[in-house]
Amino acid sequence: MNLLRLFVAAVDRMNYGLGRLVMFGIFALMGVLMWSTVSKVFFMPSLWTLEMAQFIMIAYFVLGGPYAMQMGTHVRMDLIYGSLSPRRKAWTDAVTVLVLIVYLGIMLWGGIDSTRYSFQYGGERSPSAWRPYLWPIKVTICVGIALLLLQALSELAKDVLFLRTGRPLRHQDEEPGDAL
């Protein structure tokens, strides 16, 4: 049990820190898009801005996903789930996170295969006029999926620990009066 708690604490701490850092990626995206607008109006349009904005958005999304999962901010249908008891919620979460783990495992396997292809033959490049290498964003996607997989395992461990001990490990599992 203590090993499981240490795993949860380590994964949550890592993904929390990274998520807080990745939040500032929105400013990088805004800067690229602002430059794109200014260069189109006053200068010659830049070739790299659209693709760079897409790369930043992908990194923002996949690296922020584990943080969103940890904070419980992913979209959830609360029509039935909201009326369940905490134990039934934990069972429901455990089952759905198992499905997610399988899905993420398949995604990671495909992502690693695609990334490996990008490194072959001198590096895969985008077919656009800018022609950036694609391996940096593919590595970022694989890292993001791996971190999301670790966070999913952490969430599963939280559900198992809750079902065994009755004590919540997530902030959203606590009853409103528990924090006082």
C-alpha cells in the first residue's frame, strides 16, 4: 500500500508541475499567432507561423492532458455519475480508467512506431513549404501519452486505495465539509 501511495504521489507531483509549466504555452501560441498577423499586414507573410502554431497547440494539449486528468477537469457525463455514492463512483472510475489504459497503450505503441519512422532515412519532414522535421513533435506526443498513461495508472491506484481504505486521495472525492 505504501508503495502504491508513493507511486501516486510521485506521478501526481510530476504531472502537476509539468501542467503548471505547460499552462504558459498559451503565451507562446499567442506570440506566434500575433507575429503571423503582423507579418501578413506589414511584411511578407511568414511560412512557418501556421505550422509552428499547430506544433505548440499539440504540445500544449498532450502535455496538459495529465494535469487535466489529475484535476478532474476532463468532460464527464454527470447525469448518472453525479448521483452515485463515492464507492460506486470509484468502481465506475476504475473500470473506465482500465479502458483508457488499454487505449493509451495502443496510442503509445503507434506513436513510438511513427516516431521511429521519423528518425529513419535522415528524418521525416513536413510536406509544407517550411519543411520542418517532424520528430520533435512526435516525441512530444509520445511523452505526453506516456505521462497520461502514468496519470491514468495513478488514478486507478487512487480508486483501489479508496475502495480498500475508504479514504479519498483526490480533491474532488472529498465531501464539502471534509476540508474544514
